Amino acid sequence: MIDALTEVLDSVQMRGSVFSRASLSAPWGVESGRTSQGIFHAVVSGQVHARLADRPDEVILEPGDVVLMPFGDNHLLTDRRDRPTVPIGQLTTVDDAGMGHLLVEGDGAETSLICGTVEFESGEAHPMFSMLPPLIHVRDADGSIARVVETLIGLIAEEVDDAVPGSETVVARLTDVLIIYVIRDYISQLPGNDVGWLGALRDREISRALGMIHSRPEHPWTAGELARLVGVSRSVFFARFKQLVGESPSQYLTRWRVHLATRLLRKHGMSVTAVARQVGYGTDAAFSNAFVRVMGVRPGAYRRAA
């Protein structure tokens, strides 16, 4: 599972950053608003009630906890349930270094947070994102907080607070690692019978097949070849792949190729023909038809918009 997941996370080209350091004394409540990037909040000290703005269920965060909204959904953070909220921007100032400071000076219990963004490049075409929930909060099986996550939060807090030369780079790298831990722990704790792409990473044979597709997307993979290489019959492999991943091997190959193509079109300035050949299509027409099926627009129009 980890090998396939490593390839997947590498392909996402994730980039994290910290945009605000929060110091909050009760009573307080803030509303994020919807954003175009993923949002995370890490608790350094105190306690936080967090929930999506359109849902009643909440999670209670303690020191060492992280909550991730991978799609930037509007959410509420409060010191206790049902506390009134105000837009987060009304309580935030920005210093000369560009760091936001969210400050509420009440006379109650104090809470310290690190708030950040995470951008998943070309995420719209990536199969992982259709399976992630809008809010992720992970604890170990015994209900405890993962010590490595708690350590990462402490290191990020120190770098943000000290602001020594190089801190911005260190914070960005630590943030990337933090989000990877959160996503990986979420996947590892899915039920054994979970249906969906994330659950497929836990199946030994299907995970190996996904790894092959990810490492050689230009190859004309077939269900028969993949089944033979992972050591199961074609019929068993095809049925299990479709059950777990939610689409056939050929459909998944198309989706993965298009995901890679979006990155090339956005970042590398390659022609549509060159991109088509690199991701495994012999003609521009075949590539364009596949791209439209996944993205809804032709590759040339996508590149111009990007």
C-alpha cells in the first residue's frame, strides 16, 4: 500500500504553507469561508470545536490534533459548541513578513493554533480526490494522537514563532510531511471492506497493479496483463479492481493519463501533440477524446485557461 500511495502523493505535487498563527482566549468563534485551496488547522495548545458550516457533526481537537479540509469547505472553529462566529478575516492582521495573526483577547481559556493551506496541483483530475471526505480528523486506534504528528506541530510552531532565516522553507517542508501523515493515517484506518480508490490501496494485488499503471502510464496496459503480473486470474482481478476502484482498469488508465497530462499542460509548456505521446496516445484525436471524457474540455482549451 505504501509504495503505491507514495507514488500517488508524489504525483499530486502537494504544496503546503502556514498563513496564520492564532492566539485565542475564550469566548471566541470564527468562520473560514470557502477557499480554492485545502485548509488545515493544527492545535498547539487548548481545545477547539470544529465542524463544516453545513453539517451539525463536530470534532473536538486537543493539542497535537490536526483537522484537514482538503477541498477548502467553509468551516467553523469555536471554543465551545454553538458559539456564535464571525468571519476569520475580521479578526486577522498581517505583519510585515506576510504572516497572519488571528487574535481574540477574552478572559477565558487560551487556545493556540497553526492555520495553513495545502494546494494539490491538478487535483481535479486525480482519482484520490473523488474519495476524500470534506473534513479529515484522524486519531490512532486507541484514541490517542500520533506522536510524530504532535512533534511536527511543535516544530512548525517553533519555526513560525522564531522566524529565523530559512524558516519559510522549513515550515513548507514540515507542512507537506504533516499533511502526508494525515492522509496516510486516514487511509490506513479505513474499514477493511471499504469500497473506493483509497480502499484499493490496501488490497495487495490491486495496489500493485495501480503502482504499475502509475509508474508506466504510457504502456498499453490490459486487465489480462496486469492480472498475470500480480498473480491472479483475469476474471478475479477485473471484478476486484472494478469493485474497489469503482471503474475498470482501462477507465482508470485513462483517468491517470489525463491527470498526468494536466500537469504537463499547466507547467511544462509542451504542445498538445507532445503531451499526447508522453502519456501514451498515438494520435491527437484519441488523446483529445479521452481528455474531454475526464475533464469536460479539450486539452488546448484547458492549457489556455490554466
